[in-house]
Amino acid sequence: MRRVAICESGLKENAVGDGGNSYGVLQIHLPSHPLVTKEQALDPLFSIQWAYDKPTSLWTCARKLGVTEW
């Protein structure tokens, strides 16, 4: 997960990407996950816990890095 977070955000808690649609260290794409708030996505602990049971294929960097499980 650390490798993916480095790739996605450079480990920056306040990272914003995808034209203002993805937030936090794991770049949670809010339009794809409407139950996650911007504040939650920017919280590193929340985003890590939230992402843990999601498929790694949701993250572009995971696919690029060949990460298939957390």
C-alpha cells in the first residue's frame, strides 16, 4: 500500500488529483465513491482503512506497479 500511496500522491495527505476529483494519500476518486467525503479522503488513517478491503485494481498506480493485493 505504501508503494501505491507514494505513486499516487507522493505520500502527501492533502494531495488533489484528477481535476479535483481524487483526494488524499491514496487519491480516492470521490465521484466513483460517493459515500466517502472529501474530509474522509484527506484523512490518511481513514483512507488506508477504507482502501484495505477494496480491490487494488481500483488504483492506477497499483496496476502500473503490478500490485495485486495489499
